[in-house]
Amino acid sequence: MTRTRRQLETFLLPLGTLALLLAGWVLAVRWTGTRVFPTPQLVLDAVLGMVRSGLLMQYTADSLLRVGMGFGLAVVVGFGLGMMMGLYPAVATALGPVVQFLRPISPLAWVPIAILFFGVGDGAAVSLIFLAACLPLALHTTGAVAQVPAIYLNAGRNFGLSPPRLFFRVLLPAAMPQLLVGLRVSLWVAWQVVVAAEMIAVDSGLGYMIVDARNAGKRYDLVVAGMLLIGSVGLLLDMGIRNMESLRWVRWGFREE
């Protein structure tokens, strides 16, 4: 009974909150008498119109492709850089200050440089996503490796594990919880940046859709629709990262032998 109740609460509570937000939205539009801000029905009609035209799937796919390219490259570079800094103090001493110096710089500050090197197009957007996601992931990876107790590594060496087996059987599973946090944060940043980059450097995607709707006749129904779609896709991406914890290859690292 307790489990069933918990499952119902997990489903019904967010649904009730959503219903209250929609009701408040409708009441606010009617109370203010605004003719600019759309009602939920107008936003829904705008979404359906985008679906029928095929632009919704195209723009969403373009945004996801750019995020996939930039974030994938950030995972390779950031993970490798973080591992090196976490395992070798000399590398952390040499590169740590550089990473800490670059990390606070807003990704949007790199827009002129990205356009200078890659022009107006996907290359600039992907490079901005890479820069935004790589540095946080590198720092999270460094911290995750540094927090692995030395006794784990020493025990693995005492059992005669080779360096590759020590990495995959001991170090990586022990650091996995923090690594997943780093992946979530980096993916969240990457999804935010792709929207901003599409407002500047490309002519497709959900970010471009918002700017184009605003400039082409002040279509605020499409603007709000784009915002809601961005939030929905971001939520699904975050849920995907969180669900990785239930995968067998992740849980394998957490079980006690």
C-alpha cells in the first residue's frame, strides 16, 4: 500500500502543480486583459501548427544534434583532462589554474571569437557548447577522482591488478556517483548554451525559433511555445542522465564484493 501510494504521489503531485500553474496562467491573462501575452490554448495551437508544418521536429532535432556534438566532444576532452588532473598532482598544478581562470567566463563572451574562427553556422554553436560543458565536467571529474580513498587503489594494487584493470574495476566505479553529477551539470549547461547560440549564430533550432517568432510579427505564442519545449527537452535529458544510475554497468561499481 505504501509503495502504491508513493507511486501515485509521484504522478499526481506534479500533475496537480501543473494544473495550478495553468489555471494561474489563464487567470493572469484574463485579469490583466493583455492582448500580447498568449493563453495556454493559443500556445497549444502554435505547437500543433509547428507539428503539422514539420518545423517542430526539424528545429528540435537540430538543437539536439548540436548539443550531442558539443557535449560528446566535451565528455571526451573534459573527462580525460579531469582524470589527468585528478591522478597526477603535477598536471593539476600546471593546468588547474588555467581551467579555473577560464571557467567563470560566460560562454556567450566567446561568441565573437567562435564566429571569427568558425563563421555563422553549426561550427560556432558546437564550439560554444563544447567550451561551456568541458570545463565544469573536467573540474567535477578531478574532484571525483581525488575523493576516491587511497585504500581502494592500494588494495587493488595488492591484488595485482594492472593499471587498466585498476582503473576500470576500482577507480571508475568508486568515482561514478560524482561523475554522474558532473555529467548532469555539464549537460544542463550545454542545453542552455545551445539555445543562446542559436539566437546568434545559426538559422535553425529552438533558440532560433524564439528569436524568429519575436522578430516576425511578435508571435509570442511561438515564443512561449519554444520556451516550454526547451524546458521539456531539458527535463527529459536530465531524467536520462539520472536513470543511468540504474544501469547494470553503473550499479556494478557500487555493489560490495
